[in-house]
Amino acid sequence: MVEINFLELKYPDKFSALMNQLLDLKFRAIAIKPPHDRGRDSYEVSDNKEIKIYQYKYFTSSMNSTQKRDVKESLNTALKNYPSLKEWILCIPREISSSEEDFLRYLFLCLL
């Protein structure tokens, strides 16, 4: 197991390493390395073949328009590549704001 120094989470690769470890320990999620991620950073497959995707984004402050577009593209890619997608979970290293929550709700309503 890779040791994580919590003081180094400012680096996106360290955040991804932490998420990979946590999700593997808790859910046995499988980590994926780009460029073959196809809209996922790690995932689980249930017994009935449904997929749960975890998408990591290292956004440490409120999402700007470029980051929102990136989130939308990641979700679109996941939906396109995984017809049995059950859940898509955005993982960021902070609490989301109410305006970001509104954006995500709107995004899900438009895309699903």
C-alpha cells in the first residue's frame, strides 16, 4: 500500500492516490490510469453488472466555467461508454457550494 502524506494533497496525483486507496479499501473499486479511463478514475461492478464510477477532480476552490465544462465532459464520456452505469460520483477534496450543487443537479437532469 502506498503511504499518503496528507500535507501533500495539494498535488492532484496525491489526491488520486488517496482516493484510489480509500475506494479500494472500502469498496474494492478498481483504479484506472489515463488515457484509457473513458470517463472514470475508479469503478465498481456489481454482481448484476451495474457500474458505479468515481470521477476525481482536484478543484480546491469554487468551480469556474472551464472546470464545469470538464465535469460535464467527464459525465458525458462515462454515459457514452458505460450503458449499465448505475452511479457516477464526483470526488473533490472539499465540500461543494450551494451553487455547485445547483449546477450538478441541473447537469444530471439535463443529461440523464
